[in-house]
Amino acid sequence: SSSKMKVDLDTSTGIAVVKFQNPPVNSMSLDFLTEFSISLEKLELDKSCRGVILTSAQPKIFSAGLDILEMYGKNPEHYAEFWKSVQDVWLKLYSYSKILIAGINGSSPAGGCLMSMTCDYRIMADNPRYGIGLNETQLGIVAPFWFKDTMVNTVGHRTTEISLQFGLMYSPSDALKIGLVDQVVPEEKVLSTATETMTKFLAIPDHAREISKSMMRKPTVDRLLACRDADIKSFVSFISKDSIQKSLGLYLAMLKQRKV
Ligand code: CO8
């Protein structure tokens, strides 16, 4: 299968840019997640890399989140394998020792929002047509506790509570207001702003920054590590339910119909 992301490491600055290119919407399929996990690991081990910018090569979309087709009409073994790889990528991102910056140059629902929230800093393009948020309830599914934890750690308890129940998607300016993103800039400035921000992070001694980051995040990471298998079991039993499959089927049909 062809490559689902482009990785560019500038060894003179230590900055790597990972550009997602899984058309049409950068959905996170099993193949995408597997390649992403390998890329993250390679960069983590590469001493010439100190920070990674995540962005999209697709116009208008950062990532449509998890590939719904991986959660629809498949067997329990498939759901388990898929969920394990979702966990794997989140664990890698949330405990990443290097600097992670999201250059959100398009819509970023559900898994796309989760991935953004694992970064140390988020810069979003100012296009009001782009949305970001954990919209799971809109699909009739429930964001797992570690999605919730990630959001609580980013925007606080009350905002997460209202956001998760309604499955809210925020415009860039609203996302900035609640602190879901750190900066909103014109679309053509997303990458340059991400690079400038990275330079500020790079001025901090790595060891001190890494320990501070880990201090903030380790309890959240440990909570999933303590129950990975149970979390997989609970995902598989939830997603296999007829009622949940029916909701996902309706949502997929709605996505297709929306096109005029
Ligand atoms: N998975 C699979 N296919 C998708 C997805 C997706 N997440 N998103 C879009 N597609 C498909 C569309 O169905 C469409 O397919 P086709 O061409 O065959 O009709 C194609 O991609 C293009 O989509 P659009 O025409 O809608 O493209 P637009 O540019 O108009 O819009 C958007 C792009 C904004 C990304 C829009 O497609 C959208 O809103 N997509 C839905 C995103 C979404 O709701 N994602 C949620 C995924 S669930 C998740 O990430 C976390 C799950 C946690 C599970 C917990 C369970 C316990």
C-alpha cells in the first residue's frame, strides 16, 4: 500500500514535519495508524530530531478522525486489532518525549481532535468552515475515558462535560476561546507559525522540558496502561452491538447524502 504520510526531517534545525496524505479525508485506518506509529517511533529514536510538526497534505482537512469503516460491519478480531492500534498511537503521542506541534490546516473532528490535543501546542487555520471537537455522540458512540481525560487536561472539566454530551464541533475562533487551540492564524501561515513556535520550545533545555511534560502527562498515560485489555474488550463489545452498528450505518449514509 502507498505511503499515507510524508516525513521531512531537517537535520540542521532538528524539526521534522509529518504531512498526512491519506485521501480524501486523512481518515485513520489501520494502515494509517500502523504507518504513523512506525514514523513516530523512528523520529523518537533519531537523535537529530528534537521536535515534530503534524499537519495535513490534503486541502481543507487535517484528519476526519478514525476510519469509520474499520468500526463498521467487521468481526470482533478486527475491531480488537484496530482498537489496539488506536491505543498504541495515542500512547505514543501522549507520552512523546519530543516536542509535538499540530498545524491544523483543516477540519479535525473526533480522532483528529484527539490527535491535535496530544500535541504540546496547537495552531489552527482561521477558516470558519473548519471545525474541531470530539463529536462522537453525534455518531451515537461514546468517546472513551482516555479521550475524555485528554480533553479535560486541555480545556478543563466543565467545557469537556458540555462538549462531550453535545458532541460539539468548534470553529477556529471558538476553539481559541475555550483553549482547545492555542493560536489561530491565516491558512498560509500555519506551517511558518508552527516552525516559529517550535523554535521557542527548542530554546528550552530538552531534559528539563521532557521531565516537566512527563510530570503533567504520566498519570493520564498510566490510567490506560493499567487497563489496555479491558479497554479493548469494552470497545469490541460496544461497537459490536446491533444498535451501535445501526447508528454508524445511518451516519455513513448521512455523510454520503450530504453531498449535493
Ligand atoms: N471514516 C471513513 N470515511 C469517512 C470519514 C471517516 N471518519 N469521514 C469522511 N469519510 C468519507 C465520506 O463518507 C466520503 O466518502 P464517499 O466519497 O465514499 O462518499 C469521503 O470520505 C469524503 O467525505 P466528505 O464528502 O464528507 O468530505 P468533505 O470535504 O465534505 O468533509 C469532513 C470532510 C468534514 C471530514 C466530513 O467528511 C466529516 O465530517 N466526516 C465525518 C468525521 C467524523 O465524524 N469522524 C468521526 C470518526 S469516529 C472517531 O474518530 C473516534 C471514535 C471513538 C470510538 C469510540 C467507540 C467506543
